[in-house]
Amino acid sequence: GHPDLSKVDALLGSAPGVAGTLRKGLERFAEQPESPVLIDCAPALGVLSLNALFAAKRVLIPVTADYLAIQGLNRLDLALNVLEGPLKRQIERRVVLTRFDEGKPLCREALVTLKSRYGSRLCETRISDDPALSESPAHGMDVFSYASESTGAHDYRLLTMELLSKGFFE
């Protein structure tokens, strides 16, 4: 994201109705279902993220296989449950496990924990802990441009196919 976006919380954080600004701006796209809008935001519940959540019909939540990340996911899930009341609709959500290494006991434990808590909302595809995923942003590129044959790029292709097959982008 652009560095100036970090100032939005300080400048607009307490402005009335600010959380619905993005949703209002995206209303014209709601009539064009063939053009879904993807909103990527930081893993913090600030003004920008709340705007994204208010505007979203579906939320894909990436989570790393560690205790603090899973606790953050649980808090976000509770926040989404609370938001559904004022929004008068459910927010469909899916969870994807990232930086996953089958050989690490902590990753396997996280997978068991997430399966038991989130069931079918946990994506079957797991994103491997692949160096190309960390290196590509440092080179100003997405992983497909940087290392199209990498494990990480392959995993994200599989995730896209899984989400498409489940109607997540409709």
C-alpha cells in the first residue's frame, strides 16, 4: 500500500460515518457482477480495514501457522460476527493457512486447531512457506511475475481455483 494511507486512521478515525465510505463508493460496481472488486488490506482493524469489511460480501482471511496469528483470526472472526448485526447481512468468510510447512509440528498443530474451529470455512489449499513469496515484494513484483514456477505461485493458483469452484468470487 501507499505510505500515505497510514495517515488515514489518524485523520479520519473518529469522523462520523467513515466506516461506510468505501461501501458507498463501490455501490455502482454492485450492478456489475462480472467485475468483482478485490480489496486487500492490512491485518489490523483500523479505519481502512473497517471500510473494507463494511464493503465486503466475502472475506478471505490469511493466517500463518502460529499462536498469535490464530488468536488474531479468532478476534477478527468475533468482530465480523458483531458487524453482521449493523450490516443486516452475513459476511461469508474463508480462512487460508499461509507460510505452511508440513514438516513443522507447530504447523501441523495449527492445521488441526483451524480445522476444528473453522471446519469447511478453512480452505483445503495451504500456502507453502516459500522464499519467493517474501522476495517478490522486495523486487516490486507479484510472485507470478517474479517466480511463476515457484511453489508459492503454484499454491496461489490452486487457491484461486478452489475459491472459483466454491463460488467465492460470485
